[in-house]
Amino acid sequence: MSTVIVTSGLTKHYGRVHALDGLDLTVEEGQVHGFLGPNGAGKSTTIRVLLGLARKTGGEASVFGLQPWRDAVKIHRRVAYIPGDVSVWPNLSGGEAIDLLTRLRGASRHDKTYLDEKARLLEAFQFDPRKKGRAYSKGNRQKVALIAAFAVPADLYILDEPTSGLDPLMDVMFRREVARVHAAGATVLLSSHILSEVEQLCDRVSIIRAGRIVESGTLADMRHLTRTEVSFEGTDAAPVAALAAAHDALVEDGRVRFTVDSDQVTGVLPELSRLGVEGLRVAPPSLEELFLRHYGDDLAALEGNGR
Amino acid sequence: MNRLTTLLTQRLRRDWLQLTLWIGGTMALAFAGLSGAANTYGTEQERTALLATVMANPVILLFRGLPSGPGEQAFIVFLLMPFLVMMAAFMSSFLAVRHTRGDEEAGRLELVAATRAGRAVPTVATVVHGVLANVLLGILVAAAFLAGGSPAEGSWLAGFTAACGGLTFLGVALLAAQLMRTSRGANSLAVWVLVVSFFVAGIGNAAGTPSDDLTHMESSWLTWLSPFGWAENTRAFDENLWWPALLCLAAFVVFAGAALALQTVRDLGASIVPERRGRAAARPALSSTTALVTRLASGSTIGWMAGAFFAGALSTSLGSVVNEMGSDNPAVADMLKALSAEADLEQAVVVVFFTMVGLLAACAGVQTVARARQEEAHGTAEPVLATPVERVRWLADFVVIGFIAIVLTCAAAFLGAWAGAAGLDNGADLTSDAFVAAWGQVVAASVFLVLTAVVFTIAPRWTIPLGWTLVTAAIVFGLFGPLLGLPEWVTNLSPFSVAPVPSGNEVDLRGLWWLLLAVAVGAAASFTLMRRRELASAG
């Protein structure tokens, strides 16, 4: 398996602002790689550097082993891209915008496969191609970019918050498309701040904060590092607190709650069985918790301000 | 009432600067016209002579008002009234669309209409707002005339006429906003009505009946179809008729009433004229950035070409009239010869008009390159540049299409000149003069094209303001420099004033080589700099 995207110590400064501050990101071929972080963390800047739309200040970046700034056009031949904020031409219809973008990527209007693929996507995303650009809502502008990206096969799909403005039904269609190109062997870099989306689609995740990657790995790996929450019906936390593996035991809303290191869960289960607990619930850490581990202090600061 | 005043205050707060500029500009136009005409046409004899010229060549009436005698103020009204009405009309049209369809399209009206304001009150507030703006404009125009020492009745009538003309187009635009789904559509419809009315009045005047002493023109029936025609027929400072202005007012009441009626029967966001649907798939040709830029630039280029065609037609046809006048009236011939330093009057007229063509061509070119910045700022450049399209190639498309726009604009002017010269004794000479002048202006206008491209690569945010500022500065230096008494080297900084021109039977190259050098260096610099330039998307 070869590496599609590598950056090491990548920096990008806009004046005094360090948008990227030593970013190390590796995306292997065939991965659906979640690129997770709140707005302003540097996701879009990273993507622009990878596409050669912005020039790095320092460090290394390569896509397909090529340098993004110098070989932008060679890279673009193999890439499909959905920008974070999709705009369309006010006086072109949606269908015209889709055709223009796909033809620039090499689609031919005589190519039966392309035409069929476009028709399928128009249907799947319930998109009316005959409206003029200025009449489209945010969700519909997003569909223009989605259809243009998926209608022509690519080796690498770079998707910058692709589902913003889409309704849940369209979300499902989007996930199907990602699954389809993934099955075909393509690599996907999916930037998002919607955790459930990343959790469902991605086999690897990188969390970015203030222009650096703070955590990277498979979801299983990352869960391993955090504690699983266990709870059952009851009013007395004392028997649990006596267990060596249990941490932070307390009673809340008529349930006993505690956390266990994720690799110790199986060891605790016989003890619970001995206690004869009812209404047992074992919740592996969600991506949200992983995420909040890195952004917890930001959240605390925000809550502090709110008070 | 409370809801109305709240909305009215919001409109005044949002518009105060714009309205100050429009109203101040209109007042300044009246004031400058007054003193300018007093200098240029100081004596009644000069004014009578010019009116006689106009009667001989009614084409001029397309761009002027209705001749109503050689009196000093009446003459100024003849020169200015259509433009005072036009200023008021543009102000009112944009105002009406901005606060109705503009707000509706942007979703702001939905917020407001969901409050106690309801559906009708915002439109009523816009009507009141527009009326206030036009009343103020009328008062200040009257004040400008009064300050110039004009008689009171004529001054007030002139102001009243300008305000009433503005109100008619407030009504037109309110109605257009009901008919069209987008503010762009509503604005274009209103502006089309405005432009057509302007020329209908002008053509109607040109086809009118001159009085025996050649100082008055009786409008033909066509003029009476246009609000501009009604406004001009008030003949301020001459007959001082008030009732034609009341026609404007009546039209306003009808249009505004119709707009309010339509407002109450349609849904929010809907329009009376359904929006035209686009193509489901792009035409085969739309498959490159060159095709995209062509598509984006074609509409505006056609506009500049139409203007250039007119200017070209006037350049040759007016010259002949100047000569005719000269042979009929030796006094006028002397005066015109004094105005122009050139021995050959007709050639001089061609050169002056083609300088204006050069300006139109420069605008066509600058506007096309400025679209590169618009694409970038609007966000549509990003998905295009993420496909296999070279950065430099992308910019080159805008520059090359801009150059083609310049050539087409100058070619349209040449065609106009050729048509205007048809049937003239010296038509062939004038046509070849126009040919030389047109090519000269292609080179001059190209300088602005490449300068804008260079600005785009170095300081993206400044592309649009600086591009247009350069054109404006060149006009001021080149066209008005000699009049303002600027030193020659300053005047010669303007590409327009050093472009090759016909001189007798020769071609005076003037600064051709410098201009070509500037174009070559500018083009090379912008393409080289583009190699190193990253996408500058944010505002």
C-alpha cells in the first residue's frame, strides 16, 4: 500500500497568523481518512496547500509523490475536490456548472459512462439542473459540487465539509457515494466537524488543532486509549468503588456510573455479574469524547465566558 | 404608523450616503452646467447659432433635450434636463429595487414580513422613502438654478420636473420588482425601460417640427410616449408649462399602485414573470476556461460595442454637419475653427470621438480582467483552479478575451463611422481616418488591460478599484488636461493622448512604440507574477 498524502512539519503563515504550525499528516492509498477539527483549526488551509492553491511557508508536502505547488496540474488530473464554501456562477444553470467542471476534469460529452453517471447522480441527489445559479440554496449549491466531484472517477477525493447544508436524506446518498468510490479503491480525505459522519465513514481519523495534528490513528486505536463508561441501575456506588479497575464511581439519576480503561472492560464484567446488576449499559467512547479530550479546555473557556 | 416610521428610518440609515451622492451629484450637475454653458455659449447669438446647427442635424437631439429658445436658462435646460431626469431616475430605480426585490431575494424581507410589519408596509415605506428622496432632489435642483440667479418660476419648475421624472421611474422599478424574481432582473428591466424611454424621447424630438426661426422644436407624437418627453415639454424658463410634469406624477401613481396591488396577491419570493429556466446541460462549447470567460464577458462587451458604434457614427456624421453649418453661416464657421486647433475640422471631430471610443474600449477590457478578481472573491475560481487548469493559462484567458473585447469595441466604432460616412462626399477619407484612429485606440486601451492584470497579480484586492481609477485618471489627464492647463508631460501620461492618430493624409504615430512596450512589459509581468501567486479568496 502506498502513501497518497504526506506532510511533515508543514507550516503556512498569513502575516502573523500561523494557520498551519507544523502539520504532520499521512494518508495511505485506499483509506477514507477523516480530517477532524472545528472551524479555523486549519483544515481548509491544509487542503488548499495540498491542491497547490496556496503556497506552503515551510515544511514538506506531497500528493502522489508530487509537489503540490509545482505540479498542481498533474495532481489535479487525479483529484476530485469539493470546496468548503461552494459558489456557483449566477448566470449559469446548475447543469451547465456541473458540465463545465467535469469537462475541465476531462469528461467528454460523448462519453456514455459520464452521461449515465451524471444522470444517476442528478436523480440520487434530487437536483434540478435547469435553475440559474443565483436561485440555488446553499444545499443545492453543495449538490452542484458533489455531483461534479462524483460524476468523474478520481484517484483521490478531497472533500471539505461536503455535507454542510444537506438534509439527512441527502446525507445518506452522500455516504453511499463515498462507500462506492472507497470500494473502487479510491482514497478519500474527508474534512468535517460532524463527528457521526466521520465515525460512520472513516477508517482513520486525524484531529487537527491550531494548525497541528494532535491525534491520528484508527478509531479502534484511539478508543483504546480512552475509558469506556459503564452504568447500571442502583443507588450504592461503594461495591464498585472497591474494584481496582473502576474509576470515578458515582450515583446519578438512580444509576451507578463509573469508567474503565477500554482494555479492562472484559475483566470487570464477571465482577458485575457477581453483583447481579440490572440495566447494564457499556458505552465505548464516542468520537465526540475523543474530540473533546483535545478541545476540552476550549469548551471550558467558552462555558466560562457564557457564565 | 409606528411600523412605517421604523422601516423608513432603517431605509434612510442604510441609504444616506448613497442618496447624498446621487442628490449632491444631480445638484452639482445643474450647477456646473449653469456656469459651463455661461462660459461656452455666453451670448444669445452663439446660442441661436448652436440651436440652428441642432435643427440642421437633429441626431444631436438624441443626446439633448428639447430646444426651447435661445434664452440663457432655457438653453441650459435644453442641454441638461434629460440628464437631470436621468440621474433622478437611476437613483429612484436602484432605490426601489434595493428595498423591495433586493431585500426579498436576500431573505431579509422574510424576516421583516414575519413581524407586525406584514407584507405591504415595507413596500409602502419604500414608496415614501423614494418620494422623500425625489422631493429633496427637486428642491436642491431648484436651489442650484436660483443660486445661479435664474428666475424663480423656471427654477422651481425645473426642480419639480426632475423630481417628477425620478418618481415615474420609482414607479417603474417598483413594478419591475414585482414582475421579476431577482433584483438583477428587476434592475435590468427598469434600466432597459429607462434607456428606451430616453431614446424614444430623443428620436421623437429629432423627428419634430422646428419653428420658423429655428430656436424651438415641436416634439413629434413619439416623444409623448416617454416620461423623458413629458419632462422636456415643461420648457422651463420658456413657456413654463406645469401640466406635462403632472403626466409623470400620474404615471408614478399608476405604477406604484399596480406594484402594491401585485404585492398583495403574490406569495413572498414569487414573481409575476416566472424565471427563465436554464439549460439542463452545457452547450458542447462550454468545456474550457476560455469558453467560460467568453460567456461571462459577452453581455457587457456587447453593451460597450453598442456605445462605441454610436460614438463612431457620430464621429463622421457630425463632422459633415459642422462643415455644412460653416458654409451656411460664416460666423459659426469662425467660432468652430477657433474651438479646434486643427485645420481640418472634420478630421478633428473624428479624432475627438475616437478618443471616447478608446475610453469605452478600455472599460470593456478592464471590466473583463476585473472579472478574474470577481471570480476569485466570489469563490467560483477555486473549483476551476482545482481542475487541471494552469494558473497562468487561467489569467491569460481573461487578458486575451479582454483584448478581443477591446478590438471588437473599436471595430464596432469603425463600423459606425463607416455607416455614418456613407453617402458623404469625403466619406472615404473620413472612413480611413476612423480606421487609423480605431487601431490607435486599440493600443491605448490595451495598456489599461495589462495594467489591471498586473494589479490583479500583485494586489488582488485593489484590482477593481485601481483598474477603474487608472481609466478615470487617464480621462482626466488626457481629455481635460489641456483645458485644465496641465503641463504637456502630464497630459502625455495618458495613453489616450499619445495614441496614433490620422494627420492630414499621413498617420502620426505619436507614442505608439511606448504604448506597445508598455503592453508587452505589462503582459509579460502579469503572467510571470501569476506563476508565483496563490489563490487570494477572502474579500
